[in-house]
Amino acid sequence: MTIKELHSKLKTKQISSSELTKEALEKIEKGNSKVAAFLSITPEVALEQAKHADALIASEKEVCWLTGIPFGLKDVIVTEGITTTAASKILEDFTPPYSATVYENLKSVKGVLVGKLNCDEFAMGASTENSAYVKTKNPWDLERVPGGSSGGSAAAVSAGLVPYALGTDTGGSIRQPSSFCSVVGLKPTYGRVSRYGLIPLGNSLDQAGPITNSVEDSAVVLNIIAGFDPKDSTSVKKDLPDYSKNLSKGIKELKFGIPKEYLAEGVDPKVKEVFLRASKKIEDLGGKIVETSLPRSEQAIPVYYIIMSSEVSTNLARYDGIRFGKSRDFFGPETKRRIMLGTYALSSGYYDAYYLKAAKVRQLIFEDFQNAFEKVDFIIGPTSPILPFKFGERVDNPLQMYLADLFTVPQNLAGVPAISVPGGFSEGLPVGLQITANHFEEEKLLQAAYAFEQATDFHKQKPEGF
Ligand code: GLN
């Protein structure tokens, strides 16, 4: 069920939050044995929080859409008193002494945390296979990956184990698994949502955001987690619209640019076919499809992997075996690879050739978006160039895995918001449509996504067996 449906049941007292939470916990127990989306389930916390939600609902005070509704958090979001591992063995016993702002926000409206969700170790990956604990499965085909790094979050929502979850996105980790699992994933503008309490991957790129069953739900969750936070020096003080208010505004006369670089080589023809059908739908709805260009598309992956790895190498220096329990031997292979890449790119003698150069090209990528947005309202493309792949297909070839991020890293480098919505299927496998807007245009972005969603029924199709 969507958040909206559950909210109306709670409000009209057809069900209490405690009952809903018990049902959710039973469902998780069953469903999780199939998809392995959760790293930990938190029944005590959930039932306690549900009690508070029921008290608020009974008091007849204004309740928020999220009050009393269960949710899950990707395990890089720190939660006071609840183990937070970042899917790494190095943090196996880490119980944070404080909570991330996004979790505090959800607690303040009496949301109900039912568990922590699997991901790639420290959010490094595109398949969730880099988790040190379990392999999360794609609910649409249990032999395939759910995408990553927020694979547990996307799989849990797709399999109906939670109505919504939060993920984090440094180079696509909310949007790509949402595409692979046929759910809605939003990466907000850099600075819109607080990063305080996210275990960082790349600080200049990271954003937390909602993974939901519908665009309306995405707007509702963004309403609660967005906003200025004095604890995050990069969070931005800017008016916060009610994102769910004007969703049905429509897209008539708005311009949707398809970058000519997006349909070049490297895109699976099956993905391309579904995407072109989706863009036809946008045209039917009155949107104008035009060609645009992001000339530095080809540079985005190398630039991202240099900048992100450089940030990783400084971030992960804190795991020195003194401040946090375990020694560095407990890092997985992908984490070690990125620490080495980043350390190399930042070393004296190489800094100018790698990090500095990448930072300069990043600025050009930013300018590419600004130039494009002078002529179009949105940029559209497939979220992922490839379909959900089988376990083991890419994990031993890091370059192949990195190429899966082709369409999602440019937005993080430029800081602009983007959403993945269910865009169709190819041979039963989901394909996401990605819509990108300019900085702080989440409202307009959600309106466009909503128009597409309401005119299609892909979001209503659910995987079998859950
Ligand atoms: N797949 C990308 C990477 O491996 C993105 C990860 C993310 O957004 N957290 O870095």
C-alpha cells in the first residue's frame, strides 16, 4: 500500500499504528527470507514508536502523513542505540551515540523504524554485492541483483515489506536500484536534505532521499526530510514548498531534452526501446521532446571515480583501528581499491594530474547542465544503461560495474536533483525513466514525474510472490 492509503486507514481508525507495525514485522519476517533486504530488524524500537504514534493519533491533533507508518533506513544512516554497519565488517559492533537528522525528522512526526537495510559496503557499488553480510535479491527475479548501493531499500519497498525507505545517492545509489526494482527514487538537490549522520562516501556528492511506491509518496517524504540543518554546513537555507500540493499541474508546453550523447553506444537496445516509448508518452501528455546536449557525458565516470575515491581516502582514514573497533583488515576489496585509488589521486606529484584536473572538468559538467537548462525544463533518459543483471556478472570486473553509473553520476557532480520512476518493462525486467531538473526544482520535477506516472500503470505492477 502507498503511504496515502495507509494514512487514511490510520486517520479513520480502521487500524492502529501498533497493529500496522505488527503486520509489517510479520511480513518482513516472511518476505526477507526471500529477498534479504534487511541487515537488522528493530521490533522493540518499532513497537515503542508505534505506541507514541497511536497516542498522537488518539489526541486528535494534526497528524502528518508519515505518523504511525513503518519505514526502513539504509544502514549508512546512523541511528542512536541501533547498530549501524554501513554493510561493513569493520563497523559490525558499532552502535552510534547519535542519530542522523533525516532519522530525527522522521521520528519527530512519529514515524516507525522497522529496520536497517542492506547496501554495498560504505555505499560503494551498483549491485549491493559488495555488502559484507548478505546478497539482496531483486524481487522481480531472484537470480538478479536489486541494483545498488541502496539495493536493500529498493528491494524492501518493491517487495512490499515497507511502504517507504530512505537511501543515499552519491552517484546513483537511490535512482539505479529504484530503476532495477520498479519503484520511485528521488535524489534531491545537493544541500536540500541534511547529510548530518550519513556515513559519508563522497561528502561533496552525497544526498539522502526517499524510495517509495509512488511519486506522491516521494513528495510526502521529501516534505519531512528536506530543509536547512545547522549541523550540516552544506545544507541550504531556502524556502520549503509543500511538494505534494500541486502535483497534478501537468507538463503541457514544458520542454524535455534528450541529450544526444545518451542514446549512443553503451546503452542496451532493450533499455533504449522502453525509454523511447516512455518519451512518446511524455509527448502524448503535451510535453515537448527536444534534442539537447551534455557534451562532457563521456568524462563523467572518470571524473566521478577520481573525486569520489579521493574523498573516500580521506573519509575512511578515521577507521584506524583506534577510534572504531576493528582493524583495516576488515575492509572489503572494493573499499580497499577505492582507498588506494583516492590516495594515489591525491598524492603530491599526481594531485594536479588527477584530482585537480577532475575538479576542473567537474565544473565544466556543471556548466553543461546550466547551458542545457537555458533551453529545456528537464533532461530525460534511461536511469540505467543496462537491465538488472545476474549475480556475479559484473562484480569481478570493476570497470564494467562502474559503467552502470553512466547516466546517474553527472547529476551528483552538478548537484542537480533527479528522479527515477517506473518507465516500463523489457522481458519482465523493470526499466526506470530518469528525469533531471535544475537546482532546487524538486517541485517541478515531482510534477513531471507525477504526470508520467498517472498516465501509465507500471507503478501498479508488483513482483509476484510477496
Ligand atoms: N555506483 C556508484 C558507486 O559505486 C554510486 C554509489 C552511490 O551512489 N552510493 O560509487
